[in-house]
Amino acid sequence: MTTDRARAALAAAAAALVLAAACTPGGDPPPDATVAIGDGEVRGVAADGYREFLGIPYAAPPVGDLRWRPPQPAEPWDGTLDATRPAPRCLQDARLSGDDVDRSEDCLHLNVTVPDDAGADLPVMVWIHGGGFIEGAGDEYDPRRLAVEGGVAVVTLNYRLGVFGYFGHPGLDGSGSYGLLDQQAALRWVEAHIGAFGGDPGNVTVFGQSAGGQSICAHLASPSAEGLFDRAIIQSAFCTWDLPASMLAPGMPAASPWEEAGDRAARGSAAAASLGCDGEDPVACLRGLPADALMPVFGEFAGPAYGTPDFPDDPYLALLEGRTRPVPVLSGTTRDENTLLQALQDLAGGPLREEEYRGRLAAAFGAHVDEVDANYPLASFASPGHAWAAVTTDRAFTCPTIERTLLLARRAPAFAYEFADPNPPPILPEVEYPYGAYHSADEAYLFDERFPSGRPALDDAQRELARDMIAYWTRFARTGDPGRGPQPAWDPVDADPAPRVQSLAPGTIGPADVWAAHQCPFWTEAAASAR
């Protein structure tokens, strides 16, 4: 990212791309369930068909002198840890939903959900939440259906966000990657302790959406993630191509998903000076500030940096050169990814006008603007905003994701999908164009919302699709191949004659020519010419 303004805009825009949560659960807790692990006993709750354990610390509180350091081991506790309620979220700005849940720097906790009486050696699925690296928490996602229907152990986790997780400074080792290191620490906790809950530490799948999926791309290229997971599922994530200008916010320049650690550190020095910490020991000064004093620059540090021992290379370069971890990968997008973000912009500033749309095309695509205009004739769309959403969905989400999956397939089996339900339950008011399968819509088919936000329930056909998706996801976690079961066959991605992509929609699961439908031959050539 090129400017502080651009970083702040990216953070604000990406914040909209995660499900909203609202309140703390109430009522009497169900009967307890107790598990002994190396740190002490953990008392969770036993519900109908599953057990869950909430708010287990996987690392020491990253406060005081541990702010902006790699996560340290959690201290053992005396007695039995109460794991019946979520721990505070990692510190973040107030959510769009206006919630009032707890937030804290002391937030490195995880949650475990397992089917009841399922025995030992369950496949383990570790969820990394999205939220633009500036919001969200693991406990927002209720994985009981995944655990019970799929027969797996599910772990969700918190990791440091914004300036607390991705700050950089010349005086800090590991600049820009503390939130990613938190995720690796959680995976080490899983390796050490998930067996006590019935999970198999030798069969771990990481899966995540949006910022969570981008994190997984970083771990695939990280030497310190070696051996921490066996398979990966990447949902709707920016990992490779630059994002077009004005996609995430009007007037924002084109932006890479990744920043070099030296550039991050330089921006951190400027931020430190703005906070009054430009003296002899700015890092000590910054560590001495209360957390609230850092919030003015919170969103300026939204996303990982590379160029450190744990994350030495741009993950896209590592992917192009065949240096990512050779594990099976399932990777995909929703069919209409960017309708959500464009709708948020329209709801905030009014519908996109035709002259603004054409200005965005010129700024974003330069020499290719006439071809884009010809491939996406405005008359084919409900409005200029709808057209812009289609252009940016194809250019920033669908086509780079398929290219990424083909590159990963050179090293290990890889499977591609497109979530294509045309009418998923909405989370925003109506605008002048259909949302379709918007960014994050697929999450409701895998998870329930622990804190209901008012999203309508799935209908009967959507619940059937949800059962099929859970079967695919958990079969992949169990075997590395989602397609060998009672659901429609799902073959690995293959570029001849066009990439095989599994379309997932109510009543219509099967291969689709997503590559052609999203103009990927054009976009791939345009992206290659820009490199």
C-alpha cells in the first residue's frame, strides 16, 4: 500500500467483509464437560450432540513488554479453567453492528468444538476468521454443524489485529507479522493438546475466509509453519494480483495484498512520531502507551508484511517459483464477491454514477480500459455499481483465485469451487442491483452465527446445499479429496481445456466453466502484461 490514507481506506473497506455479531450469549449454561490438558483442566459445556470449550488461552497475554513480540507460551493455571463463555475479542474498533462486546489486548484464546462420543483421532479443522485484519473473532462462528455432521474437531481462534498485530518499526523484529505468528502459535497448541479433546494432531486442516484465507497463503510460504498443518482451504482471499484502484474505497490507489517489511517499518516510524514517540527509544515509548492511545493509527496497519525470518518472501513470488508447502488445497470464491463492498459504498455515498464508473475504469485499467468496456457493456448490468462489482469480482477475486489454484496444483492435489447460490440470506438493505452470491455469503452454509445478527435462516434447498458443503469440506479434511462420496463428483483442478471448477448452488452442484464466465483468459493476459 502506498500511503497512510490508502491503508486507512483499505482497513475501513475490508472491515465490511465479515459477518456481524451482536451480544453475549445468555441463559443457563448446559451441563459441563471437563478435559485435562498439559496446562490444567478445562471445563466446557456438553450440549445436544457436541461439546464445546470456549476461551482457552493458547499464548501469554501480549501486553506490556510482550506487545509487538512473537507470542509466548501461556502460563499453566491452578484448578479448572472455566471454558463455558467466550474470551474477549482482540482489540478493534467498534463494529458496524454497534455491538458492545468485550475487547482486550489479552485476547490470544481459542475455542474447541467436538462431536459428542465420537471417539479419538478426529480430523481437525482450524478456522482463521476474516475481517480485513482489523476486526472479528473466532467465537463469532458456531461450528457445531461442521463438528457433528462432519465428524471433525473444529478449532476457532483469535489473533492480534490492526496496529497490535501488523505494526512495523525499524526497532522491532518481526515487523508486520505478529498476528500471523499468533495463528502459528495456535496451531502449535493444537499439535500439543487437541488429542485430549479427541482430535488427531497428525491430521490438521487450516481453513479461512477473506483475511483468514490470505493468512493461509502466507503460511503456505512460511518456513516456521512447516509441519503445522496437512491441508488447506482458502475461501475468497486476496493472495496474488494487485487490487484495482478504487475497488476497496473510492479514490484509493491500486494495492498489493502484501507489503515489504522495510516499507511497513518506515510507515511505523511515521506513525510513532505522530503519537509522540520519536525520541531516543521509540519502541519503549510505544509499548508504554495505553492501548487506547494507539487506536488513531489502528487501521493503518491492516495486513501482513513479508521480509522477516518467518515470512521471508512475497507469497505470490514463492507460489510462482514453486516454493510453497506441497499440501492438498481446496480454494474458491463466491460468484458475486464484490457486490457486498460496492453496496456498502452505494449505501454510504449514493449509487455510483455512469461518469464515476467510467472514471474508475480509466484509473484502474489504463491501457486495457477499452477492452474492459467492451467485455462489460454497461447496458448488460442493472446499474453502474452492478457493472463495477462484476468487473472487480472477476479481476480481483475469481480469476486470480483460479490461477493460484492451478499454480498450487503443480505441487499437490488442488480443488477449485465457486459458491453460486443466487439468493443467499442477505445481511444488508436492498440496493439497485442484486447481491447474488456476495462475499462471505458462503460462511452461513458452514457455520451458524453464535451471536445472531438478523440474517434470515436458510431455506430447505439451502440447508441441503449446506449439508453437501459440510460433507465436501470435512471429507477433504479427512482424506485430502472432497469428491469421493455420495455428493456429485468433484475432480481436481485441471487447465486442459479449461480449469475444472465445482459450482455449488442449491440443486445444481457440478462442474462449470467459471474460467470463461468470468472473462479469465482476458484478465490473466492483462495481469501478466502488467507484471
